[in-house]
Amino acid sequence: MSDKGFFASICSFFKGLFSSDNDSCCKPESKTAAAPKNTNDGLTGVERYIRNQSQSGSKLTGVEKYIRNKLSANKPVTGVEKYLRSKANAAPLTGVERYIRSKA
């Protein structure tokens, strides 16, 4: 092979490699690009995530589950809550008690 022919073949190789011509470089990619187009329904990733979450079995979000667990848990009553409950359930004051408290 002559030097000019060898140089020409190298140039044509690089031209084909870096060319934006659809015939040489994009045919193999078009086969792989066709598969995602079939699965892509025009929605963004966030929209697909929200759709999948709405179709899943659990209708509650993690935050909602956490709040419901905190509300339903039998937590111990604090001292302040006990005091307020005892005052709310106390018998009403008699007339004498009200008189003494008003004078004090």
C-alpha cells in the first residue's frame, strides 16, 4: 500500500469515526435508542415516581405513617398533664371556699 493510500484510509477512518453522518455512526445507536422510547411515556422521572406511588398498595406516605404511629402510641402522661386533669375533674368550689379565695 502506498503512503498516500494508507494516509487516505486513516483519514477516512477518523472521518467516519467523528462524523455526524447518520449512515455511519448512528445505526447501532438507533436500535438501542428505540427500546427506551417504547417504555418512555412522555412523563418525567418525578411524574413516573408519583404515579407508581399512587398505584402502590400503601396509600400513606412515610410521614403520615410516622404521625399516625405517634398519635396511636400509648405514651405516659406527664406530671403537668396529670395535674391539669386532676384540677379539671375536681369538685366545684363551695361558697365558703370561693369567699376565702376572693379575700386572700
